[in-house]
Amino acid sequence: MASSKEYLEFVLEQLSEMDEISYCYMMGEYVLYYRGKIFGGIYDDRFLVKPVRAAMEMLPDAAMELPYEGGKEMLLVDEVEDREFLSGLLEAMYPELPAPKRKK
């Protein structure tokens, strides 16, 4: 099942107070970027983030879910309504996210 544009727009609205949030549509899903680094995505209308230490500490009870068959497990973010929490989550995660890969 592909993700809906409406759910993407809802998540982006929740993150709208943050600078440099972008996304890329890929095979029916949306990869999310913060300041050029991938932090998560919208998969089957679920907001998932990379399981870096900061995210795991801030989401201790979050379910680990596969974004797609064959993908690496990610953390399910249930607190999508809380803009302040989401901003804090991304700020805490950012230093631990891998740098973007250089294009050849």
C-alpha cells in the first residue's frame, strides 16, 4: 500500500516550524530529510524514523517496524500531533544521522 499525499502533508505541517525539511517521493513512499540528512519517512501512512540513540531514548516504547519488505527496522512515531516533541526529536537526532552520500 502506498502512502497518501494527505498524510505526508499532515506530517509536513506538523514539522512546518522547522527549517530545511524536505522530502523525496520514491516508489509510492516519501523519504524525509532534515538539513539534507535522511531522518525517516512516510511508509504505508506511518511516520517512521531512523533508530539512532537519541530517537530510541525519546521514543522508548515505540514499535520497531519495517518500512517496506527487505528494509531495515525503524521506529514508529505515534506522537505526530505534538509539534514541540517532533521538533525536539529531530534536533536530538540530527547530530547522529549519517552525512548524505556524495553523488558520483
